[in-house]
Amino acid sequence: MPYITETRYTRSELLAMRKRLQIAEKAHRLLQMKHDGLIHEFSSFAPQVKKELDFLIIRHTRARTLMIAGFMVEGSDALTLSANSVESLIHIDLHTRKIFGVITPVIEGIDIKSDLVFRGYSLYNTSLITDDIVDTYEDLVEAIITYSAHESTLKRLLVEIERIGRRVKALENIVIPQISHAITVMSRARDELEREEHARLSHVKKGRQRNDAH
């Protein structure tokens, strides 16, 4: 027990140990509150991210299906030419926010949706399926951006939950019990010393009284 071997059983050491216990218990309470808050935030956020993943899969499947149909209708060369003609104006805005002190990413796509007349490919030489493919892939990009930001947030929350959980368990199962045990041992030792000191003083006093009587 390191908390015992490092002490000298003095009153100041005992007071310091009790102060250490108060600090450890306060830290445990605060960390437990943060841990519970993060779990609540994670539990509330996870279903939304699951829906976003399902939606992303649906959009990805639709995009692939339309792409296959586009190859059949337009042909590989024509569709590739149209794709290379599209000018992407998408911008990604990256910043962060804090959730219970945890820094999480915020990713926003700007100008994901493009106007039909500004896409770059010829509207006269392509069929409507080309427009549908572009619309679908823009929807897919939007879904990817939304999901990636929220999935990253969930991962960071989970890492913090596990990290704080380990600290809470260490305080609860190791640190606080060790300090409490050390305080008990020190208190008993000081009580024993006080009894011995009291007995010694009583013995000295009686000896002096006997000497005075003679």
C-alpha cells in the first residue's frame, strides 16, 4: 500500500491524507457525472447515425443502379465524357464543437447541389438519365458528408467514454480504497500512540507524586 508506506503517522500527514481522500472522491463524482452525460449523449445520437448509414446505403445502391442503366442507355464513352465535363463547385467547411468537453468534427458541404444548366455537359446530346445520375451522386455525396461527420463524433465520444470509465474504476476500486485504508491504519496507530503517551505521562505523574510524598 503506497499510501501507507509513504506516511509518518503525524497529525499533519493524517490531515493531508484525509484531504487527498476528499479530492479523490470529488474527482470520482465529477468524472462519473461526465461519464454518465457522455453515455446519454452517445445513446441519443447513435440511432440517428444508424439511420444516416441506412440512408447512405440506399443512396449508394440507387447511384450504382442508375450508373449501370446509364452505361446501357448512353454508352460508356458518352457517359464518361459527360462525367468529365461536370465542373464540381463543392466546398467542404470543417470546424469543431465540444460535447461535454470532447472536441468533435463538424463537416458541412457547400454548393453540393448543382444547377442543371451549369453542369458542363450538353443537354441536347444526353438523355434524362444523365441528369438523374448526377442528381443521385450529388445526393450520395451529401449523405457521405453528413454520415462521416456524425460517425466520427460517435467514435470520439466512445473513446472518451472508455477513457473516463477506466479512470472512474481506478478511483473507485483502487485509489479511494487505498487512501481509506491508509487513513484507518494511521488513525489506529495515532490512537495507540496517544494511549501509550497518556500511560507514560500518567506513570511519570504518579512517580513524581510518590517522590513528593517522601
